[in-house]
Amino acid sequence: MSIESTADLLWLVPALPLIGAAVLLLGARRTDKWGHLLGTALALASFALGLSMFIGMLGRTTDDRAVHHILFSWVPVGELQIDFGLQLDQLSMCFVLLITGVGSLIHIYSIGYMADDPDRRRFFAYLNLFLAAMLILVLADNYLGLYLGWEGVGLASYLLIGFWQYKPTAATAAKKAFVVNRVGDIGLAVALMIMFATFGAVSFETVFAGADQAGQSVLTALGFVLLLAACGKSAQVPLQSWLGDAMEGPTPVSALIHAATMVTAGVYLIARSNPIFDLAPAAQVGVTVVGAVTLLFGAIIGCAKDDIKKALAASTMSQIGYMILATGLGPAGYAFAIMHLLTHGFFKAGLFLGAGSVMHGMNDETDMRRFGGLRTVMPITFVTFGLGYLAIIGVPPFAGFFSKDPIIEAAFASGGAGGWLLGSAALLGAGITAFYMTRVMLLTFFGDRRWHDDAHPHESPGVMSAPMILIAIGSVISGALLAWGDSLVHWLEPVVGEEHHELAVPTWVVTVTILAVVAIGIALAWRQYATHPVPEIAPEDVSALTVAARRDLYGDAVNENLLMRPGQELTRGLVLVENDGVDGLTTGIGRTVGALSQRIRGWQNGYVRSYALSMFAGAVLIVAMVMVVNVL
């Protein structure tokens, strides 16, 4: 596809799923019979269009690959002149293919998963809306357009997490996700204000071109508020609490949020803003610290979860932490962050779809302590889930090995004590990942059958199995394809740059060390869960760390005591000032004027004698004043 054709058709990539959402929502019940097919077809059409643009991009030289197209004047207000434009370059193309490709497979899977739901048409409308919003986010050529997609993703996630709103837990989870994300969104809103005040515009081109002329304090502040925004969308500490509860939505939603949309938005925001972060080293340090803390935070939580979806949710938090850590390493890590994001899109989607398949065959049971031995009755699910498991723990030659190991190596190579600290955290996270994911595999597919008599596990229908198989293939080969000859690194270099740090030891030493740590994690999980009976109810006599992990390391309690309750007290104080201060002042003035008016009104009583007396008194007063003046 030529540059001209790409520019002319680029708007259709997000418009196709957006049209699907509009038709299904406005058409209401009249589209029930075929709405799911329309939503899936438009998602596939968007993928096909994006794929053809990718092929066309491959046929052009590096300097001619980026496409920029202005659709219309969006905000023509005084000095603020913003066009609604789309930009397709090497970075946004990676996301377009991930969003539409994996998103389309999740649509197909949902046809079978939601077959008996009376609101299936509405579900597919929300899925289409999710894709459209995420595509706008990654294709916008300015931060305001990105913000439009950013808020659209937040709305779609709220609608999908709370899709079964008749369940109190789902309604609460949707509200929690919405509120926590609003906290992060303040960061992006403030960033827009700083950009306009500093650069007079919010377009990528203008902001990035002027970044080296801005003051260090401005760039640092801009970096930190962008990081705050990323923490909200990508569920990073301290705004991670919503992700586990978001599992209340249908399982295909979980796959879409964790693999192709929503949580990847924060990684995209930092990678896209690389010219800002490269000039703000303090903000970069903040990014690496948040990533390192979160990857350990999520991994520890994942070890204690018996709910299969919540274990995978904690895993996502941890894996996104790896990506955020990599973006904080600058040009040495941006490409590896995107590589891990792409491979994670495959294996995490496969894991969630596999979990949904298990639930489909187990009467929606999610407690892994009530599974066991499912590999014999659900062989396709077992194999596809198993391939995703091998990919996420980084066993060669599966995808995670090619994307996670370079992040650990780059962390160690970043230099100094900080590099060793970051590398050690990433290495420890790899071992814990191997432990909790092996635990998930053993509890679900191995050991004795622990399910209840009313459960009749069976393999999922073909419409669900086929996407699982295709995604499992991606879990196997995507890492090798992206790493072959540093293909992805070279592909992204025009957008995010490239930089290499030398390791203090040979690369193979780090690789062997990582694999040894992974093997230890697997062995510990095998010893704990394959050689001992698994009680149906989790034991209460456990360590303090296990108790803390079961309670999400007290993330909600910390946020409640540090943010929510002080916020409530501040709100009460402001209300008091409003009522007794501002309102009291305005009300007091009103009452004073009213009382004075009441007194003056008494003078206008309608009696002639009163008026005559007033006139006489006035005349006497004037004569007296004249006489005094003459005497003086």
C-alpha cells in the first residue's frame, strides 16, 4: 500500500470498530441476532487494513515509513490550535497489529463464550468501542488526541468490567477501576497544561522539537505527571489496586484488557514520550523504580491467589512492571519493552482464554483448589495454556525467553549499584514468576481431581479452541521472530533510538543464571504442590508474608489510609469552609442588605404627613448646614 493510500485510509482503522459499536448500541435489540458477527467482522476488517499498511510500510525505506494525515481542525481557540490528526509510524504500527490481531481473536472466542448471554450484542458493542478507543490512543499525532483515546479506553473498561452489573462485586469493581484511573488521568491532564504553557502546543512534533529548550524542572515535572498517568492505566504501584478486582468482568474482557489494550497504554505513553524522558533523568529513575517495585509486588501477590484469574491478573501487573522498568532505561530499553509487550500480548491472552475455557467447562468455577487433573479431559486447553506458561516463565525457545531476558540484561548493564539493584529485582521476579505460574499449572491440570460432583469438565467448542490455538502459536514463535537479527530493535530505532550497554560479564552467564533461577522456582513449586496433597480450603496457619499477599500486600489499606481518608477529611474541611466561610459571608451580606432594606422600606409608608415631615426635616438640615458654612 502506497503512502498516499495509507494516509487516505488510515482513519478507517479506528473508524471500523467505532462504527460497529455505534450500530450495535443504536440498533439495540434489532441487532441481537447478528450483532456479534458484525462486531467480529469489523474487528477483522480493521486488522486486515492494518496488516496491508504494515506490508506497505515494509516495502518503503526507513525515512518514508511514517505517515501523517490531518483529518480536520479540532480545537481552533485563540492561541490553542489543534488539528485532529493521525500518525502511523513504526511504534504505532506495532500496537495496531497487536490491538486488532489479538483483539479480533478475542472477538471470535467471545462468540462461543458469550453464546448464552442475553446481552451478547451489547458485549460486542463494548468490545468494538474498546478497540476503537485504543486505536485512537496509539494513532493520534498529539497528546490531546491521545487523551481522547485514553479516556475512551477508561470508559470502555468501566462498561466491560461492570458488564454483569447485577452482581454487586462487578459493579463495585467497575467503579473502583474508573475512580483509580481518574487519579492517574489527572497526571495526563496536568501534562497537557504544562505542554501548552511551555511549548504553546500539544502535538508530538512541537513538544519533542522544543524539549531540549525547556528547563530541567519543567521536563522533570512533565516526566513525573506522565508517569502518574501510566501508573493508573497500567496498574503500577501505587495505582495497581483496581486490576485484581477487574476480573469480575467476563473472561474475554480480562484477556483484552491484559493483552491488547488498557494496561499497555501506559507503556506506550512512556515510549512515545521518549524525547521528554531522555532529557529528564530524575523522571527516568522514577520510572525504573516503579517498574522494579511493581514487578516484585505483582509476582508476590500471584503466589498466594487461589482464583485462577486473579493469579493471572497479578502476573500481568508484574509483567507490565518489566516493561515499565525497561522504558526507564532509555534507548537501551525502549525496544525491549515493546518486544515484551508484544510477546506478552500473545501468551497472556492465551492464558486468560485458557482460564476462560477451564471456567466454561467447570460451571464458572475459578478456585484452583477445586480443579486438578484437567489435562486429560481438556487436552486442547491444557496444551495451549501450557505453551503460554512456558512462554511467560521464559523457557527457550518460547516467546518470553527472547523478550524478558534482554530486559534483565539491560537492567544489569545500566551501570553502578543501581543497575545491579534493578537487575537483581528483575532476576528475582523471574524466579517468582516461575514459581507461581508452575503453581497455577499444577493446581489446574495435574494432581488428583478435586472438582465437585456437579462439575462435568469438557473441552470448549471449536469457536473458542481455534483462537486459543492461534494465540498459542504466537506464544511459541513471536519472540524468535521479533529478536531475529534484532529486527524489532532496528524497526523501532527511528522512533525510540538505540543504545547498547556492555555487561560486566558475558551474556551467556546472565542467560544461564536466569534459567537457573527459573528452574529453582519451578522446583520449589513442584515440591510444594506436586508432592503434597492440596487442601480444598486454603490453610489459615501461614506466614505473615502469605497473609499479606492474599490481601494484595495491603495495597487497598495503604491507599485508604494515605489517600482516601485524608482526602475525606480534606473534603469535609473544604465543605466546612464553604458552608461557614464562603456561604456564611455571602449569606451574612445578604441578610444585612435585607435588614437595611426592611428599615428603609418603613419610610415608604404612603402617608402624606410622613413625607411632609421628611421634607421638613431635610429642609431644616440643609439650612443648618448652610448657616454653619457661613459662620466658618
